[in-house]
Amino acid sequence: MTSLSSIEPAPRGLIDVRPALSVVGVLLALLGTAMLMPAMIDLYFGNADWIVFAGAALITVFVGGMLWITCRGRARSITLRQAFVMTTLAWLALVVFGALPLYWCNLNLSLTDAIFESMSGLTTTGATVINGLDNAPPGILFWRAQQQWLGGLGIIVMAVAVLPLLQIGGMQMFKTEAFETPDKILPRATQISGMLTLVYVGLTMACALAYLVAGMRLFDAVTHAMTTVATGGFSTHDASFGYFDSAAIEMIAVAFMLLGSLPFLLFVRIIQGKPADLFRDTQVRVFLAILAGLTALITIRLLFNGLPFGEALRDAAFNLTSIMTGTGFATDGYHLWGSFAVTIFFIATFLGGCAGSTSCGIKTFRIIIVWEDLKQHLRRIVYPNAIAIKRYNGRPLPDHVSAAVQSFIFLYMALFALLAVALNLTGLDTLTALSGAATAISNVGPGLGDVIGPSTTFAAVPDAAKWLLSAGMLIGRLEIFTILVLFIPAFWR
């Protein structure tokens, strides 16, 4: 993050990618070091895949170290264009090197499957191609969870310290909300990321302890805590949370999925003695209200299906929270609950949680801004001479933020439609293509239907579709503009 403490205006001429490569090198070295943990787990359990992780760690650290050594002198400052390149290069490099253990392990995954699984992990999507998770090597299970945990932390830091600078989809409005002093976010980027990391680690430890007390074994508690707080969705069992069949465990998961979907900077403010800030935030209140409303609708639908109230509320709360927060855990095949429930889950796939969290989707703050724009437009129709001021969290909402949000949502839905059409052309049926496109670009995980539903995996999907889905996961995770701007020829001149 120190490389982001000075972002300069982009000079004319070709982009010098060396500062970006220096940052990528540091991140790869950290990723390679993280591979030693699953290596030790496999070694402890006597699984031969520990050699795979050790070798992958050595290669990843070596490549990362070489990049840093050769480019480190250039990373003191970074231009806006270099920041765009750095963000995309970093995620691509981490996905590729993160796929090495998956490709070399005893699961015999193809290169396509390994890249898909790694992309799903680091983007915290949660879609998997692995069948037989209950019998998979412990190191691989831990690595999948660790990828999501690291990806979730990276997403938080990116949302707080990178995307506001790049002015992506209205995120610039959060550039002044990190602390009481509006213009301190950049000089204190390292300090902020450190505090966010402490909050993230604390929530993960609390979640693991709660799972342990509720009856999970230690390995399951740790791995599921990492994927719950990261709102990732990878599980160590094919049946996901249905394996445990425990109301207590499911309610703990709901609580921490919600915490993972709230702005992490507000947790920092709670530590600073300002807990009321969490409940004063408009985004938090609207997010919780939408989730509660949709949960009530699904609960009523399940009551009509003949379920007792307690069971209906439990199933609705867990599965809908999982989908709307982008986690992707499941306890039941909710695609079998009827067309009304399928429609609600499909809508919830796009909504997502709050900005500055590990969650995904369109994000609640953008929904609020579009609603404010609509209200202002309606007022002007009724009262043409009236002055209607849009507000967000009590502050006037600039027109350029509204324009950025509207552009983002338009591109979001356009890319969803294009991805769905492309998936359909690979041979997938309409429901699978639509839900696959939605779950990829929204980084949710399970889709709908019998092919990629909550009870199945993406293993049966054609390779061409897996590459398309992987691209959708990355584009959705990096908030679309971060990648699309790289395809504009003027950007490189």
C-alpha cells in the first residue's frame, strides 16, 4: 500500500509498468509464503501434496522476489494509469500462481479447472469444479479457504484505498469518509490497511471460535470462518452447510456473513469509540432493510409449501443472506422452492452488500443513489421550478457521482447480458446461462438449475464457458471500469 501513498497525474507517453510490477512482485512473494501453511497441513496429515505446495511456494516467491528486485526503485510514486495496470496485473498474477497447487495436486484438475477454481477463490466467488470435497486432501481444502480469505482482505483494501482514487462507479464519494479528517486517506493508506487487517483477523478468529463452540471440528471451524468472513462460500463438504444440519451453526454463519458485508471502516470507528456511526450509515440501514424484506417474502413462500414457521425462517434467512451477500453457502436446493423463490434469489444475486466490505454485486450505495436520482427527477416533473437536492448520508450528492453510478449499472447489466448470450452459445441452456452470468459477474458462487445449482458444481460446464465465467468473475470483482479502461487505445498513449 505504500506505493499508493503518492499518486501523480499521468504524464503523456507510454506507461512505465515497472512500478506496477514491483507491487505485483511483493504480492506474489506474500502469496508464495501463504502456500507454506497448506504444505504444513498436508505434511501433518501425511498427504504427499505437501511437496506440491512447497514447490509452488518456492516458484511463486522466486518470481515475486525477482520482480521486486528488478523494479523496486520505480515504486516510490505511481500515476493514475499505472494504478489501473497494477490492479489488474496483480489479480491476474495472483490467480495464475494460486492455481499452481490446484493444477499439480492429486485431484487431476485440468489447467482450465485450476484457473477457474483459483479465480473463484481469490475473487471470493465460491463457484467450484471439485467433486468429492469430503474426501479431498486437507491442504487443498485449506488452500481454497485461504485464497478466499486473502482475496477478501485484498478486496477491502482495494475498495478503501484504490477504487476511490480511480473514481470507479461512484466509489470516489468514499474517498473522504475514511476518517474524521477528509483528506487523510492517502497519506495514511498503510495505517488504514493495517487497522482493517486487524479487524478482519479479529472477526475471523471470533467466527472460528463460535463455530467451534457450536460443534464444528477445528479444521472445519477455521476454514469455514475464513470463507464466511470473506463472504466467499467455499466449503469442505459437498453438501456445504447442509452437512452440519445445525440451526446454531447456520445462525452464526448468518451473523458473520452480515458482518462481512458491512463497511469495514465503520468497524474501525467502533474501535475508536463511535459505535453509533454504524447505525447512522444510510447504506447499512437500507442493506439490512432489503435483506429483511426479501427474507420475509421467501419465508411466506416456504410457509405455503407446508414448512413450519421456524424451519421456513431458518432456511430463508440462511440461504438468502448467503446469496445477497455473495457468500454462496447453501443448505438446500432453493431452486426447487418454486418460480417465485427462484425470481427472488435471482434478483438478490445482483444486489450485493455495502461498499468497503468483502461483499459483491452492484452494492447498496449505488441502489440508494439511483433511487435519489429518480426521486429528484420526479420532483422536477411535478415542480419544474423547485430546487431538489439529492443527498446521501445527509450530504449533497454531486452530479458526477450520479453519472458514474448510472454508467456503472448500465455497463454491469450490459456485460451480464453479453456474458449470458456467450454462455448460451457454448451449449448451456437458458437458465444455466443466465444464472451463470449473474453469479459470475456478481461473484456469488452457485447458480440456478440442475447444472450449476446450489446442490451441484461447475464441473460439467464446457471449458469455453469456464473461461468466460472466469473473465466475468474478474471483471465483476474489479468493478468493471478497472479492466475495460485498459482496452481503450488512448489509455496506452
